[in-house]
Amino acid sequence: MYRALVALGNILYAARQFNTPLPAEDVARARSTLEGIEKLSLPPRSGQSAVDLAAEQRKIANVAKEILGAL
């Protein structure tokens, strides 16, 4: 999930840098998805500790907030 969010952020950044805005519908969909990220509850992977899972969730939430700030 983290890598997908980073890819989304890169797409949005590139669109802005090259002055090729994305369609409003796509931006609205991205915003809606990013706003819902914090509500997600990731299931632990096999052998993953609660501390590692919490760190992963924070990392994902932080990148989502960063991308939202750029929208």
C-alpha cells in the first residue's frame, strides 16, 4: 500500500511539474481515497508484531497526509 501511495504522489507531482493537470474526477477520487486511509485497519502479516504493524500504519498515514497537502 505504501508503494502505491508513493506512486500516486509521484504522478500528482509530475502532473504539476509538467503543467498537465489531471482530470478533476481523478483528483477527487484520489482525495477521497487518501482521506479514508487513516480509517483502514491493516491486518498483521504472518509474524508481524503489533509495534511493527503500528509503525507501518503510521508510515502509510503520513504519506497520505503529505499527498493530500500537495493536492
